[in-house]
Amino acid sequence: MADETVKYGIIGVGMMGREHFINLSHLRSDGAAVVAVADPHVPSQTLAQDLAESFDWPIQVFSGHREMLDSGLCDVVIVSSPNMTHHRILMDIINHPKPHHVLVEKPLCTTVADCKEVVDAARKRPDILVQVGLEYRYMPPVARLIEIVKSGTLGRVKMVAIREHRFPFLVKVNNWNRFNVNTGGTLVEKCCHFFDLMRLFAGANPVRVMASGGVDVNHKDELYDGKVPDIIDNAYVIVEFENGARGMLDLCMFSEGSKNEQEISVVGDIGKLPQGEAFVPESIVRVGSRSAGRDGVQTIIAKNEQIKYDGLHHGSSYLEHVHFLAAVRSKGEQPPAVDLQDGLVSVAIGVAAQLSIERGRMVTIEEVMD
């Protein structure tokens, strides 16, 4: 049992906000408690209240995030509101007289400029921890592949290929996720996860991005306030890193029939090009080499017994909260596992990819960072 309760407030209690609520309920014995939520959407407030009652957790409900911050109830704030609201909310949290530690859902913000403003403001508040919700790092097969890469087994990483073939975007409150102006674009909103993993595997920062994609199948027959959605539903993206490594994303959002939603391949340069692969949701990791051939491939079932709740992301959100709670309790001794710079760069790659599709050319990271 934890010595003291860490009090959480959740800003935005739509689908992901309630998912965070459920994850935190599984950390109750570790001293986590949700004490407040803020959301202007009344049906979402009601669903959050119902959830709180099911956990026997009394909560205060606010219509706006500023009122929740001013209440002084919270030690930690989860930001799980729509993407386009992140910047304003984060600036209000960072500039608030009372320090609140923050876990912000991906993407950090929808533009590079907004991300940079948040990063700069947070530097002036060393009393606040900010972690970005790039939780795919914690998925058991991905985490195992990260361990393999960091161990040096694969040598220097030369290629990272990530394939996500999945279902279309889900329906969100007021359909905010149907338009680039709200989400930052599919390659920011969804794919910042994969660009973060590419950078982690490559062990270097990106320098150039090339992409091709379009709106080919999904949402074309939908109409909201007279407007047709403009979010792309498929793309190929190539990312070049400063150490010579390359990453490739293959995204398709009209392929519900795929056995695995994500498949990740990392290839290094030792000897005969060792290779590691991770499969989600099968939770399998494979490690092989050219010298051993197909018969030498090892298959590992990736599990993490620490996970108490699988939820929407195969236990990764639960582990994200475990690590962030530990960082909060360390009182500055343990930094956030995924920091603001990680969030900024993952957005910058997505913005560059969106711009590459729009302009039909390679885009440098320097170009979008300026």
C-alpha cells in the first residue's frame, strides 16, 4: 500500500479519458485516486460519474479545465481532450500557480509551433513533470523488441519497418476526429506512435521525410456541417535518420481483416543482418539471422505479468500509468519515461509527412521545425 494518495484529475472524459479512469482504478492499492473530471460535454460527464460510482470513487465534476485547476483538488492531471485543445490546456496547466504533474495523450499538440511553445514553457517549471502518452512503447511485444535492440543483439539498426493495417477511425464526440484542422492529420494523430518507435529503434533524430497517401475509401460518404472529412486513410512514409538508418510506415485504415494490427521489423548490421520482429495483438516476438536462416528463427511469447488490465492497448496504458506514478512519487529523482522532446519530434515527423503528401516532395525536419 502506498504511503500517500496521489490525486488525479482527468480533462476530457470521452472514450480515452474513461479508459484512463479504468486504468487508474487498477492502481488504487498503489495510492492512485481519481478525484475530479472536467469536460464541457454533458453526456461524457454522466458516463464518467457512472464509472466513478461503479468504483465507489467520489468525484467532483467540472465543465471547464480551469475550474478544476483552481479547485486545488489534484496533484496530477491527465489531458485526454480532443487534439486541438491540448495546446491551450497544457499552457493553462503549466502557467497555473499550483504545480500539477501532467500526462498528456498523444499527440502533444497538432502543430510543431504549439509543441515548441509548450516545451519552452515547461522548461520554466522544474516543479512539474510532463509525460506524453506514447504508450505503444509499453506493449509487451514492442517492449521486448526494444530490449533486444538496446542489448546490441542486432548491432547498429539500419532499417525499421512498421505496418499498421486496421479499422477506420472510431466515432468521437462531435466527430472532431474527421478533420485535419482538429487532429493535425492522420499521420500526426495516429502515427506519432510509430514515428516515436522508429526514432527509439534508430537511436537517432530524423532529418528527412517522404510520403504518399490519400483519402481513398473511408468517410467519403460522410458529411458534417456541409463538409466532407479530409483525414487520409492510407499512406506510405519513409523517414531518414541522421545516423543513416531508415524507417518505413505502411498504413491502411480499411483493413479490418488483418490478423495483426501492427507488425514491426527491425534489422541491424551485425554479421549476417540479424532481425527482430514484433506482432500485435498476437504478442509474439521473433528474432533471427541470415546465417541461421528460416529454421533458426526464435519465437518468443511476450508477456508482462505486472499488467492488471489489458484495456484498449494491450496493457500498455496500464504500464504507462505505473511508470508515471513512480516518477511522480520520486519527487524529481525519476524523469518521465516519454518526455516533451519525444512528443515534439513525433509530431514533427507526422507534420513533415502530411506536408510531403500535400506538396509531392521530400520535406526536411528542419523545414517544419523552423
